[in-house]
Amino acid sequence: MPLDLDDRSRASGSDGTDDGAAAASHSIPNESTLNESTLNDSSLTYRAFASLEDADACVALQGEIWGTEFDRVPASVLRVAAKIGGLTIGAFDAAGALVGFVFSLTGTRDGEPIQWSHMLGVREDVRGLGVGRHLKEMQRAEAARLGVRRVLWTFDPLQARNAHLNFNRLGVELIDYVENMYGVTASPLHHGLATDRLVVMLSIGPATARPAVSNGAGSTNGGSGTLPVLTPFPRDGDIVIDLENTRAPAALIEIPNDLQHVIATTPDVAGTWRLATRASFLQALRRGYAVTGLRRDAATNRAFYTLAGPATG
């Protein structure tokens, strides 16, 4: 089963477009095309996988991060993918041990070349150093060098940490919501929940104007008054709406501030969150809303996706 960014918040630790014909002319990435990059704060070196040993280390790291029952990407696939346009970039410590990686597959969407970021993982002892973000930024830079203008991936919409990384830090765009993308599994990664996923896209190229994003601070009170909220657990003062029948210029979708805590303490509540946020996102997308960021309120221990409604003439 594929792992996206990322099913158990185990990556970040807090953490323009060619046509199909042009894709055929792209040089195939290899071990020498990606320059090494060193992150001074953590003494880590970042580079493309250069050997079978790197690929084998990646397989072992997958098991360390997500468990031996996880459907790991084998070394043979990592090697072959890199030969046909995929990207495998690792973070290595001073002793040369692999401590994090990002892996993406090459493909096409709407007749244009893309990278599908299939997996991102960081070893537990180096989380919180920005390793996941640095790997994603290197992936973006290498994709741009290859002439790719879009990188896509998925993540669990209930993971506030990943939502913050994706929307607030990386600046992705939500393009789809997929119900139960991988099916309900016995994997400990999924806790018996339906594997609903947000499909997001990172555009590569000249910067485009995006709505201002709150990087985690704030509350449900917006600049022009209290924003309406879609939530299964309203609190005093919340203005609860249904976007199917109500039009608002901006709104919030609440998610758990810490999904792992919810699962550990009240697992049934996690299922309620899944169904409620599914309905909210599907409503929002049908009505033309866009996600502009992730807002976290430390005082109330709440987290919200911020939504902007479609422009009206």
C-alpha cells in the first residue's frame, strides 16, 4: 500500500507545464544530476540515491518508520523508477546512514508530465529538524530542473501537522478529495479508519498570488468577525453552517488538533471526525471553495482548515 505525506505524521516531525511531447525529451535523472546539499543545523547531507545499498537502506528505513507489516517499496522498484524519471532523494547523517527520504514516480496528467510523490519518511530521532520540508523542497527543485511543473501527492486530511506543512509551508493547492482511497485495512497505520485522502498539487514555476495564510496561530475569529465553521463538535460561540445550503465568503473546517491522541483515548470519536470532515470537504469542493491554509488555536486546542469561497461577479 502506498504511503503518502504522511499517514502517521512521521515525515516532517513537526515538522507551469510542459506538454506530453516535451516530456519525452527530458534527460533521465541519475545519481550525478542532483547536487549534494547540507543542512547545517542537523549536519545532514541530502543527495539522490547513488547505489543499490542506498535503495536497500531505504527499504530498511521504511520498516523502521512504518513497521514490518507495511507494504514497502522494494529496492528494485526504487532503482528502476529512478532510471525512468522518478526521484529518490535521501538525507544522510555524518556516518552516511540514511535517516530520511522522499520517493516520487513520473507520470502524466492532462497530457503533461508530473511527479507523483509516493512516499516521504524521516527517522524518529531526527524529526523536528525540518528534514521533511527540506526533502520536499529538493524534490521540487529537481522536478523543475527536469522541466516538470507539477508535483502531486496525497495525505490524510485529519493530520493537522501534515496539513500545516503542506498548505502553510509548501503552498500546495487542493485538487481532489478521495473517499477511502486505499480501502479499510488491518494496518496499524490506519487504525481501522477509512483511508480518505486529500490530493494536493505543488506548482513549480513563477510564484502565483495566494491568499494570506495563518501559520498555525489564531482562532475562529477572523478579521471581519467570527468565521462560520463546519464541525461535528461545536463549542459555545461557534457559528455552524452547512455549505450545501449556505453561501459564505470564508469558512472553517475543523479537524482534530492531535489525531493520534484522539485515536489513543477515544477511537470511536476518530471515526466521527472522518465522516464529518468527508462531508464537509465534499460540500466545499462542490461549492467551489478553496483551502487557503491550516489554523491552529493553542488556547482551545483546536485546528481548522481555512476556506475561501469562489469570487462573485
